[in-house]
Amino acid sequence: MPSSPRTIYLSTALLISPAKNILLVRKQGTHFFMQPGGKRETHETPEQTLERELQEEISLTVSVSAHNHIGCFRAPAANEPDHIIEAELFQLPIQTEMVSPAAEIEQIIWINPFNFADDLPLAPFTKDTVIPLARTLLS
């Protein structure tokens, strides 16, 4: 009998620039672009996790509050076979596209959610949930 997938609990950001572009990151040694954010530690709230992860991953200091919360979503994990993610997603408008990859982030890109390369490798959560949500929020 196959085992059921394990769940990874994440806090993630839909970062929107003044030009209405959204930020995607790709971690070292991986193929897929996804939202910045990361795994929650046991003592953290989802908001605290996202603040810590954004500082670690892209050197961005933000204050995340409940009013930024879009929702909690489930999707297949992009980089861990037999895992699913449960992601708390927060919308955060920021005033600059000048952010830099740090920690395990190898590449960052800003994309227009209405017009980007069809062959851009996107994590399932990004492709199936975040991009459609961004299009709705920005239209």
C-alpha cells in the first residue's frame, strides 16, 4: 500500500512591484521558479516565518500582518517527491524591484503575470494558484 504524501508547511509571498510585476525565485540545484518564502519553524507564526525567510532569501525587510493574508493552499511540492505543500500566501506590495538573491536562492526574476515565457519552469503552486490569483488581483 503506497504511503500518503507528507506535508511541508510554508509561508510564501506574492510580492508585487510598482510596475505590477511579481517576484519568483529559484533555489540552488533546483529547476522550478516559485514564490519566495519557506518552511515554518515550530515556534513561529506564518507571518514571522515569512519575515525571516524574505530577509534570509532576498535581503528584504518587511512587516507582515494578517491583513496581507490571501489564504492557505495545498499543491504538489516542486522539489520533494511524495510531498505536498500547505502554503500560507501573503500579498506584499513593495516599492522596488531591487532585491538580491541570498542564502540558497540562485536566481530571482520579476515577471508580468499576464505575459511571460510559456517555457518558464514554474512550481505547481505558482503555476496553478499564484499566477491566476495575481491576474485576478492586478486586473
